[in-house]
Amino acid sequence: MLIAILMLYFASDLRELTDRQLIAASVVSSRIDPAEQAAQIADLRAKTSEVHTFNILALSTIGANHDGFRRQAARSISAMVGLPAVAIGPL
């Protein structure tokens, strides 16, 4: 489990999530006014390097919606156990 979470962490980039996903995952609070939400999202998107997170809701969204992570996970897991790469979900 820890390995899976670390793989998600290093494969994650919060900048790839939509505004709605950032709010739903509580990366940006839903309790603040829309102008402040927009400002926080703009600050996040302006960063020049990947923005990693341990936020479980954000990680689950990234893992469920990003095919790039699925391909990387398939290769990494296969390499760790010494098996040929297998497809995980639609690739």
C-alpha cells in the first residue's frame, strides 16, 4: 500500500486537475468565495515545477483519471516483480 501511495505521489501533478477536481478534492477550499478560489488555483497553475501531494482525494482522482499513471504503474509494478508489463485498464 505504501509503495502504491508513493508511486501516486511521484506521478502526481496537481496542475493537471481541473478547477472542479481541485475543489472537490479539497486542495482548494469550497468554503471560500469564488474569487479567492480562482486566485489559489491560478497560483497553483503558475508554478513551474510539478506540484505533488499526499492528499488522498486528489491522489485517487489522479490515479482514476490519468492514463499516463496507469501505464507507468503497470511498468513499475511489473519491473518490481520481474514480469512482463501488463495493461491496467484501457491504455
